[in-house]
Amino acid sequence: MSSEFWSEFPPRRNRAHEVCGPGALFFALSFAAQTPGPVLWVSERWRADRINPVGLSDFLAPGRLLTADAGDHLEVLAVGEEALRSGSVALVVMELNKPIGLTEGRRLQLAAETGKTRALSIIAADTGSNAAETRWQCAPVFDLVDSTLQKWELIKNKSGTLGVWDISWDAKARRVHVVSKTGERPGSESRAG
Amino acid sequence: MWFPKLASDRVLRAEPVDAPFALTLHQNNTERIYCLNEAAEAAGLHKGMGYADARAFCPDLQSRKADPQADLRFQHTLARWAGRYCPWVGVEGHDGLVLDITGSTHLYGGEAAMLDDMHLRLHRAGIAVRTGLADTRGASWALAHYGRGIAMPGNALGHIGALPVAALRISEGDSVSLQRLGVRLISDLVALPRATVTRRFGPGVLLRLDQALGRRAEEISPLPEAPHYGVRLTLPEPIGLAADVMAGTGRLLERLCTRLKDQEMGARVLNLTLRRVDQASQNIELRLARPLRDPDRILPLFQRGVDKADAGFGIDQLRLEAVRVDALPPEQVSRATVRRQDQLDDLITRIGNRIGLENVRRFLPADSHIPERGYIISPAAFSDPAEGWSAPRPRPVRLFPPEPLHHTGTEPPGRFRWRRMSLTTGRATGPERIAPEWWLADENWRFGVRDYWRVETKQGWRLWLYHTPQNPGWFVQGEFA
């Protein structure tokens, strides 16, 4: 089960990916944590909610992070495309709140291919473009023991299968960790048998 | 050369006023007249007069605020202009210039002709000027301010002897005391025994006298010539293709960068002006993330601006100027690491020219336990990445302005509504008390200390709530991963 996950995560190079849902920020940060190199974070200037570098220093060194505050939706896409094309950053994260059209999605995809980088758009549910390579839906899950548990669902994949995984954050190794299904945990009946 | 009305002439050149006019400056809590035109002087006003009094004297007085900085710039502009008469031009006080015209008078046909030329040109430009010409700096100052004309060589005393002692550039107090003693003219002062003057007034008065009479040397320090980073290319035939403009810009850049390299400078802001045949011109501004003087790197950054420019009927002049330059000393670099950094800088430049260079930022750590002040946001073009991040306790990955919750009590709510969602608390960790930094006045922290709780809801959301015990209320401020 977890080997399937590791063939999908971190999402493939030279491609544009999308993530939605309340756990999207966690996904983006885990993605950035496993991508060496500078990360450009593009968002719109008017947004009141900001990423907090002190909080995300658990995931990646904030020194790797560059932020760009664009004026509007189109500027976010334009800045993202420019950065992807230049290939000087390893990952471009765009926070979007309007639907991406097919043209824009395809342009991001082409730019990521030219620059040999990865693009990740944080989108609202059901506003992605068909040009994206993968789309993930992430949501935090309440758990009595683990307070980083998330459910990640791969809901679109152009070159692979879909899947659902329970994910937790391993703070020591600074990477995500796949939680085995209830039946497959060490010590459970099916495993022993 | 003395410009008695430099400040008001500067303003009146821009917007002529045919009435009493004065510039006012706020000094010692009152508005005082800083400079005034002839009409205002004729009405009985003078410098340093209170503005309210002046208005009472002269009801139709027009006035503007004085701008001493702009006056200083104007004075330096005039100094540059005066370079047409001789290369040795210095600034005298805040309203004068001093020129050493030794050896350049014959170019204008003699001293008198040169002075006439100065007067004529400045009069045409609308600037009042008084000139004095003598062997020494002191004597010419005296002539410009209190007399007029040209002092013959070797006969300074003969010309300035009849001027009042104030013409010696001595302090106002000294000049008044000398007059009280009956020493009104410079010739009277020369007649006095030197020892008595020194005993009474110190060495200052005689120093000025000696300087004026040429017994002691006084130098003129010319203004340093500011290096000019501008190049232009005039074309015999207008061009219109973007590729041609880029080729022209490339040539200009090569020349400019050679000049920058000689001075060990790097361009920070570049301005490319395209002049079209119909005399309209377009500016393309390029702001760089790092000081640069490498033409191969700068040229591609102009591509976007040049593509957008409208060539009209053709462009016949290109002008490239480094508006802002920073020191860029040569440094040893290793090939491996620098390439990626250069690419990143170019990217910051390109993004910065699209959304504004100050909008590309990075985070720097700050030493504060207040969550919003635990970091500094700094423009990426003017800072370097810093290490030293530490979060002693878990901190949310996203912060937003506090959103109030409907709840009372000191324990976190069991059920609450937030962003139109109904949430149930599964586990609450806390409280963590954070006190405001009293040494900084912060409007957001006016409700006193905060007790922070990390609340994990059954619906999945992990939120950062706080309670303000000193002014009961509950707020949501952040979201954990």
C-alpha cells in the first residue's frame, strides 16, 4: 500500500500539480520539504491569512522560501509561469482562489516542463484545470493519539492510479509517513496470520 | 557670484508671479520670510520678518513654502552651468558660487566681457546676480555683496577700502562691535595697529582681512564631478523592430558596463529611453535585484519592456542611464555555486519588474515571543537568507487576523462555530500564556495577556484559539498543519 504512495509522492518533476481541501497547506509544505532547492510562494496581496515562517520551520528552512505578492489572480499565474520557465527555483506554489482555465493550466504545465521544475497550485475544491498532472484532496483527520494525521486522496492522476492514504508528519525525519491501514498494522490479526 | 534671491528666483522661474512674492520657512515655531522678490522688498518687507507681520504690511503678498534642499540642488545646477566660464567652480555659502577664472578670461574677450556675458545670461534666465571680481576670494566676495565691478590686480585695498567692515565675511557681532568703535570702513580697519585688533577681537577679523587683501592664501575647492552613467545612441534611420531595439540596447549596455566597471559600481535601476521620430519618448525602467554590470545578464531582462514599447513611426534615439548605482567591488567567485544564485537573482528581477521589486520578499527571524512578530518580512532584493529559526512550542503554519468566537469562560469551548462551520472540540492543549510586549505599543494587543490553546476538532481542523482573561473574549488566530 505504501509503495504505491511513494511512487506518487513527491509528485513528479516537470509537471504541474494541484491540491485542494483544508489540508492543502500541509500537503504543500510536505511537498516543499521533500524538494531540495529554493521555493517560490506566490499569493495575492490582499489575503489577510499569511503563512507563518515560525510555524513552518518544522517543515522546511524558511530561508529557502521566497514569497511574491501579486496583485490579482492573473498576476499570480504570470509570476508562477515566469518562475517555472526560468528553472531557478525547485518548486513554485501558487495560492489561487479562482478557477484555472484549460489554457492557463496548460501554460503552467509547459512552463514546468521547460524549466524542469514543479508547480503546485493550491485551489478551491472543483476549480482545477484538466491540464494538471495530479490533483490531491487533503483534509486533516482527528485522532486521539496523533495530532498530525491527515487523509490524502489522489483524485486525478494522468499517469497512474488513484488512491487514498492516511498520512502523518514525522517531525524528526522531516518527512511524511504513511500510516498503515487498520488491518495491516504490526500486531494486528491479519498481519500475524 | 552672488545670487541674492536664489530661492525665490528658483520658484518664480517655474511659475512667474507679477506681485509681491515671498517664500516662508518654519523656524523657531513661527513662519518667517526666507526669500522674497523685488516687488515684496519695495513693499517694505525684508528677510527674516515674521510672515504674519509681512501679511499685515502687504495684504496682497503671495507666498510658498521654502524648500532649502531644492535650493541647494539648484545652486549645484548653477555651479555646473558656471563650468562654461572656467573649470574651477566652488560653492560659496548657500547662495553663491566662486569661480577661479585665471587664464580663461581671454576666451570671452577680457574680464569685463565675461562678467557682461554672465549677467546677460542669468538675467535672461530670470536669476538676479551680483558679481565681484578681484585677486582674492575675500575681495571678490566683498565686491559682490557690497560693491560692484572689477578690482585691478594688486590694488584690492583701493577697491574694497571704501566698503563697510561687514564686507570682510566677519561675524555679525564683530562687525557691530567694530562699528561701535568707529571702525566703519575696511580702510579704517587696515589703519589700526594689528596687535590691538587681535587683542580685542581674536584672530578671526585679521584673518579675514588678510585673506581679502591677499596676504594670506585661501583656496577654492571645486565641486567633485559626479560620475555620470548615461549613454546614448542616435540612429541615422529610425528603427521599429524589437530585435533591432534590443541590439541597440546591447551596444549601449556594453558601453555603460565598461564605465561601471571602471568605477567598480553596479547598476541597480536602469532607465532606457526610446525617442521616437515624432519626438515622443518612452521610458523602460528596469529594477535589478542585485547590483549588476554584466551586459549579457542585463540585456535579456529588458526583453519584456522592449516588447511592450510602441515604436510608432520608428525610434531614432536610444538613451540608457543607470539611475541608481551601488558599489560592486570585484570579488572572487566559484563557478559552481554562483550560477544558481545568479539565476535566482535574475528571476527576482523579472518578477519584481512585473509586480514591484518590494513585493518579492523573504522571511528573516526576529527575536520576539509575540507570534506576529516572530519574523520580519524583508524585500528579497535587499536581504540575504538567514538561519536561526526556532519554535520552542508548536506554532501554527497559517496566521490570520483574530476572528472572534461566541464563547465565555476560561476553558476552551466544547462546541463552537467558526467560518460558518460547526466544530466540536476533540482535544485542547494549553493554555500557553503570552504577555504583550509593553515596550511596543501594539493596537492588536490592547486587551492584555492571551492564553493560547491548541484545539483539535473532531472535524479535523486544528486551530489556535486564545482567550483574553483581562477583557474576556475568545478568538481564533491560526491554523495548524
